[in-house]
Amino acid sequence: MSQNWVLTVGKKDLADAAIEAAASLEPAPGQAVVSVDRVGLTANNVTYGLLGKAFRYWDFFPAPSPDRGIVPVWGFGDVVASTTEGVAVGQRLYGYYPMAGQLLVTPGRVDGSGFRDIAEHRSALPSPYNAYALTTSDPSYSLEDEDLHVLYRPLFFTSFMLGDQLVDQDFWGAESLAFSSASSKTSYGAAFLLRASGRHVVGLTSSGNVEFTRSLGVYDDVYEYGDLDALPKVPTAHLDVAGSSDVRAALRASLGDALVRESIVGVAHQEKASVGTLGDPRTVVFFAPDQMRKRTADWGRAGLDQRFAEAWRSFAPFARDQVEVVVSSGPEALREVWLEVLANKTPPRVGNVIQL
Ligand SMILES: NC(=O)c1ccc[n+]([C@@H]2O[C@H](COP(=O)([O-])OP(=O)(O)OC[C@H]3O[C@@H](n4cnc5c(N)ncnc54)[C@H](OP(=O)(O)O)[C@@H]3O)[C@@H](O)[C@H]2O)c1
């Protein structure tokens, strides 16, 4: 088993990132150890840190000391030790991992598609984050697209559920759908799916990202944040991925009553306290697992997986053409990429994958 380590950050200072040596993990009966192999880093992971306390993201992978946290990442890991029937050394699993060399899991609901980590400290946390999917039976997995999977899967799942909620709610009556942080993977994944919706799909972005956002070809129009006065005064839903109070205020001033819905999806601009004008009946918080629960009840788990796999198959070739995957190696590279993404120094075209 390889040497273990964890990358911890200061809960109050996410730029205070340190690699700490950790004991190699051994499974007790009914457990397994997964070696974390290949993970991605995007603004989404920074949001896990920013909202670590409020949304309990710190609780998935407790850090050695209470003032420090381990930021979750998505990716692939390999089972390196197991005392659980149905979980075998060599199995490759997609899921939610710590920034660490290894993860100890207590597999429950083991079946042909993988398992859930039923460890006590994760039991009250949202269940989609506790699922580990075997690559061998995942309908949206392919070896050649592993890096796309690492980078986009959690984000495109949100894009898919967000687009689905819009359709489900008849777009809240909006004729225009305006995405802030339109250059983000979460936004342009949703815009990709909504091209055929019959709605006007608009991207809002920072001046430096206008050209990239236009080049995606998924938005009917792209505006920079300084030009929101020019937005057409038609019923508009704001899919707020930036989480910026300035952008929200500018949209309210520009659109007035034509702003029919403000759905808070993310906080890419790192305004931690920015959860919108809650109390305004137009404002809702979007949390992908909520819509997922609704559709699991409507379609069944297999029906949801099938629909997602179809959407993914249509999106993957597009994503392959948009993203420049940059692969780096080892824990120290993970630390450097974390600091780069945290400082918003990663160009939107770059997708960071780290081989650990
Ligand atoms: N609600 C949910 O269930 C859910 C699920 C998945 C993701 N999300 C959220 O969606 C957001 C986007 O995540 P992503 O991984 O798709 O992002 P990404 O692809 O890494 O997006 C990068 C873009 O985010 C903006 N950005 C990032 N850091 C910034 C900073 N420090 N200052 C200003 N702008 C910054 C910039 O866009 P612009 O210049 O265009 O503003 C940048 O081009 C995150 O907040 C994430 O947590 C929510």
C-alpha cells in the first residue's frame, strides 16, 4: 500500500494549504481502503471549502485538527484492501474523495454498480456524495474519456438537473435564461442542454472571459458584467452561478419586474455570505440532489441514470473540443493547482486533472 498523506487547508484561510503525512489505512472487518488515483479541481471544489461549514462539506472527510479541513474532490480511486464481500482489490470507483492518498470506507448496499459509504460520520450527509460507482457497470463511463469524467461529471450532473428543473417548472415563465459565470463548466453544460428549449439563452461573464464564452457557441448572446443595462427587458430567469451580489443588483436594476426568477446555483465569485435576496419570492436556492431526489421518485434510479447517460453522450464530444486538459502529478502539484484555482488563475478553457 502506498504512503498515505492528506492535504489540509485552514477553514478560515483556504490559501493556507499544507500536505501532512498520515498513517497508512487498514480495513477493519466490513471496510475497504481506496487509493485515490485521479481527481479534478475546478471552482466547484473552492465552493466546497467556502461553504464547508454551512453545507457540512467539512464533515465528509474530517481533518486531523478542527481548525483545518480536507476539501472534497471528484475522481477515480482503486480498491487496495478489502474485508467486505463484493468489494474486491483492483476495482475502480468513481466518487467523492478527500484530498488524500487513501480513503477508508464502510461499504453498504453493495451491488453490481458499486456501494455507498455507510460510515457513521457520513450517514446524515446528502446521499449522492456517499455513492461509489464501479467503472465496469457505469453506463456513462469510458476509459478514453476518464479525464472528461473527472472534470465534468459532477458539474454536468448539476447542469442536467438544473436544465431538467427549468423544463419541469416551465422555465418559471421566462423567455430568457441568463447564466452568470457563463464561462464555468456548470453554466455552459446547462446552456448546451437548453439550446433546443426555445428560450433565449444568455451568458453573463467577466470582460476577460467574453471571447471564450462566445466561442462556446451555446449562448444566443453574451454580455459582460458591466453591460447588463443592455439586456432585453423580457421575462428572464437568472441562473446565478457567480453568486455575486453586484451582478444580482445590476440585473435587478436592469430588468425590474422582468426578472421572474433568481436561482442561486453557485458562488464562483467566492462571496461566501452571498445567498441572494432570500425573502424575495423570486429567489430560490438550487441544490442538484433535491431535483435528483424528485426525478428518482418520478423515473426510478435506472431511468434517471439512463437519461443522464444519454445527455452525457451528447455533451462529451462537445466538452472534448472545448477543454484543454492539463494533467499534473502528485500531492505537491495538487496543492499548487488548488492555490491556482482558488486565485482564479486558471483560464476557463483549462481543465485541471491531478494524477496522485
Ligand atoms: N448547486 C449545486 O448543486 C452545484 C453543483 C455543481 C456546481 N455548483 C457551483 O457552480 C459554480 C461553478 O463551478 P464550476 O466548477 O463549473 O466552475 P469552473 O468551470 O471552474 O468556472 C470558472 C469560472 O468561474 C468564475 N470564477 C472562478 N473563480 C473566480 C473568482 N475567484 N473570482 C471571480 N470569478 C471566478 C469565472 O467565471 P466568470 O468570469 O464567467 O464569472 C471562471 O471562468 C461553483 O460555485 C460550484 O460550486 C453548484
